[in-house]
Amino acid sequence: MIIATAGHVDHGKTQLVRALTGIHTDRLAEEQRRGLTIEPGFAYMDHPGGQRLGFVDVPGHERFVRNMLAGVAMVDFVLLVVAADDGPMPQTREHLWIVDLLGMRHGAVVVTKCDRVTPQRVTDVSTDVRALLASTTLTDAPLFTTSTVTGEGLNKLDAHLAAQAGNQPGNHDPAGRFRLAVDRDFTIAGAGRVVAGAVAAGRAETGDELMVSPLGFPVRVRSLRVNDRPAEATATGERCAINIVSGELPAKTGLRGQWMVAREGHLGTCQLDTRLRLLPDEPRALGHWTPVHLHIGAAVVNARVVPLNTRDLQPGHQGMAQLVLDRPVNAVHGTRFVIRDQSAQRTMGGGRVLDPFARKRGRNKPPRLAWLAALDEADGATALPGVLDEAVNGVPLTWIAATFNLTRPETEALAAGDIGLAIHASDDRRLVARQHWDALCLTITRELAIWHDEEPASPGLLESALIERLRNRGDPALVRAALRALLDRGTLERQRFCVCLAGHQPRLPPDEAADLERIRTILTEAGLRPPILGELADQLGEEKEALRARLERYAALGYLARVADNRFFLPETVTELAAIARVLAKESDDGTFDAAWYRDRSGIGRNLTIQVLEFLDRLGVTRFAGGRRWPAPDSPAGDNTPP
């Protein structure tokens, strides 16, 4: 169990740790000369009962609150230390607020230096401290009266800590990707670079590849020390020192405030949507764009506050707020933080991260606030059902994994569970609430039924046309995924390049059917190079513009494909041309092809090649970027079946 001290300067925190462990935690020469803790100190002891206790002795002076925050950010237990002769002092109150803002619920109060005062004074100070604890996370914490001179109360405190270590549940998620907040960074002769901190989540072993985040340097774990002992692995809740090796990390790059994370957990962000609480003794409300110092993990960054669901945040109140940072941090859902004023003189408030990948656009809109309200839960398991209820178009599994710090197996288990449906949509997989998925499928079938009533002669709607008709009712990638599901289910069918309800039988009037058959005969004979509009009109012995009107009607009904302004194809010809694209992609090393290769394989010439490929792009059969194309995985022809 990792235990942190908290309290005003010169209230006996270091002496208390020394009396409990026999270790003086002030390791710096300046600390020993001044008798003042500047940096967090560390001590470990093995209790006779078998428990191993680790102590983080934090500085109490107001000038070193930043260092105090780095030491206390992620521990299992806190000792709020108050001297009996002074009583509660300014940093007592500030440290207590910090403990409360960080959500630390396991702790005890230690009244020290009781040998210097009367019993009545000890009683009075204890009463004052109890009043301070009211309405904080330590409101029910036990109180111990002690003296490191006489030994008073130390045995009781020691026994209490041992008992707590035996049943301490910890205050961090026991699973997830590995995350360690670096609060120490130093070099050991003969060993090299060492970083140390508390493991917030996950597990790491000797030999693992990690990332320094958000800086982005890869490192390898050469060796580990866990709770001041050599170890082969470390896990959530432990204090760990990692000897790292990297061929890319500059030697002079400071790592304090960075995170050591699993490679897939390297994601920096400059905008955080949060639940923020302003302390009741703040002199004024927190308004739009207020500058603050943000303490998150062991990092300190400059930030601006944007209240979201209110014009400003009043002292003693809490609400949604976006924090806009001047440089990236690494954060996940639930990460606790503290804000201090611009001059770093006082603690103003704090809270927890709801969405670590916040966005500026629409941040105050009702849908976004509803989304954040759904995220305002203790963990992903309780937040995700509400999030899916708000997300009509589903939530990418990549976002879920990054936001809630899930490993790949944990993400896959979530996708296989009953919380939602895992849908392949475009290039990602989404988790969609069943009611939203069912509603989208119903919307698609109703839209097709309306079309069949309006155009009974049409075989159906082009996928692109159907997606356009539903543009305000569903994300295009999700609509395509729903179409595939409905086709697989047999609810829908394909006719040519069109989608229709199963069993739909289109019928053209006899005169139009005969006219279309004449046109089809010429286009069939032309193969992959159908005649342009003027040539087709000459072959039919008709006026060009009159023919254009009929061809456009047949294309709108799905009997022809208008590839260019003056050229119409049979659907089966387009299918053949799409198949060529898929074959070329399969034959290439990277799954892509260019226009020249397609021209040579199809033999249709350069100009027609460009027209055909651009049509396949519009149809959603292929995708184009950087002069290369590849089959779209969610296209009507992307699965190697004729459309």
C-alpha cells in the first residue's frame, strides 16, 4: 500500500515517516540543510504482519505545492498531518482540498507534537480538524494523536496502517493499458536512465516496449524495481522505477510529467472535457477563457477554462468545462486533476476528465452536453451504455479503447458482449446501441418502400442515391453497413446496381421495355467501350437530345449507369469494370493501383479510364488518394460479389 503525507510545513510529516519506518526521506542536501522538504521523499517498510508499506513524504511549504501534487496524485492512502501546537494552517486546508479534489477516500488524520501542548489543546485541535473534514472525502477518517518524541499513538497508527494494507482495495482500475505517471527522472551510473512513478493502470514486464507520452519516444524496459525491490513485472497501484533504454530519446529531454504507456496508449490531447468543481472560498466566479495551471498526473500545463453548461462557474459549485491546453497531455476518462491560479499561488478547484479528446465545434450544443452527461460516470462500464444511447451513429471501438484505456482483448470482449452491436462501418468498427441499429434498418426499408410506390418501374435505388436520401438520418458508413446486413438477412435484394425490397418486381411499360431492349443490344455489342451519346443516337437513327432524356430516365430507374455526361453503360458492364479494379488491387503489393495500370488492363483508353474510375469513386466501389485507388471495403462491389 502506498501512503502519502499531506499538511502544512513544519508539522512533522517527515519525522512521522521516520518514526514509522526508520528512514529519513529528505535526501537532498538543501533539504537536510534547511530542514524543509522540497521534493517528495520515499520510504518503504515491511510490517511484521507481512504487509509492505510505501510512504511518499510530500513538501508542505506553499512554494512547493506543485511538488506536493506530483507526489500525492496516485496513492492508496493519505495521512493528513496537523501539528497540535499550530493547529490547522493554510497548507493544511489547501492540502485537504487537493486530497478531496483528487477523490482520495482512504486516509487518516494524525495530530503530531502532542508532547508540546496540554491535553485540552489536543482536544481543541482535533475538534477543529474534524470540522475541516466535514463534506470532504475524508469526513469519516480516523484521527490519531501522536508524538515522535514520546512515541505516543505511534503503535496504534502503525497497527491501523497495517490493517488497511491488508484489505486496501486501491483507488485505480486494476485492468487496462499500462500507464505510469513519471514524477522522478534520473540517471544511475552503470545502469542509465531511470523513471519512477505510480502505476495508474495495466501491467508491464521486463523487456516490454513502451512509449513516452505525449512526447512520443519509444523505450524498452531494461529492468524494474517495484516498491523498492527488484521485480520482473509491475501492475496497477504499485510504485515503480523503470530502467529504460531508447535509441531515439535525447539524453537531455526531461521526462517528469510524462507518462510511460503501452504503445497503443500513446495519444496526446490539447482539449479535455471535464467535470470541474470550484472551491467555495474562491473570490470570484470562473468565467470564459480564465487562465489556470492544470496539474494532471505529474504534469503541469497552462490551460484556459471554458464553462460549458453555464455562463460561469460559481464558487462552491461544479459543472461541465472544457480545458484548452497550451501543449499536449496524455489523459483518459476518469483522470483526476487540480487547477491553480495563473500565478500558481492558490488551488482553485479540480475534477475529473470525461472526454479526453474534446472538440471545439459544438461544445456547448445540447447533443454534446448530453454526451458529456452520459460520460459523467465513475468508469467505462457504467458510462458506456448511456454514451451509446446518445450516439445514434454508434461509437468507434478505437475511441472507446483510447478513452477508457482498454487493452485489445478487453475491447474485443466488450464488442462481443451484449452492451451493443459491433458493426464494421467503413474503415472502423463501431459499437452501436441495438435500438439505434434497428431504427436505422427500419428507416432503410421504409425509404425503399416509398421509392417503390413512387417508381414501380424502377428496380430500386442506387446505394449512393439511397444514402443521399438518408443523409440527415444516418451516417453514410453506417447506412452502408446496415444495407449489407439487410442484404445478408434477405430483407433486401440487389437488382443490377440497385437495392430493393426482397420480392420487388419492376415492370416498364411495353413501349419503354422495347426501347430499352434496342439500346441494350447496342451497348452489349460495344462491350467495355459503349458509344458516346451522339454515336448511339446515330445508330438508333434518333435526335440526340430526345435520346438523352430517355437514357437519363432509364439511368434514374437503375436500368443504365450514367458514367459521364455523354456516355451510358449497362450495369453488368460496370460490374465487369469494377471487377478489374479488384483484380488489380489483389495483384499489387500494397493493395492499390493507378489509372495507367487500369487503362492497360482494361484496354479502354486514357480518357474513358478516368471517367470510369471517377464513376467508381462516386459509386463507392473504389477510393482515391495520392494518385492511387483501392476497393472500398464497404462498397457494393467490395466483397467480390456482383452488384
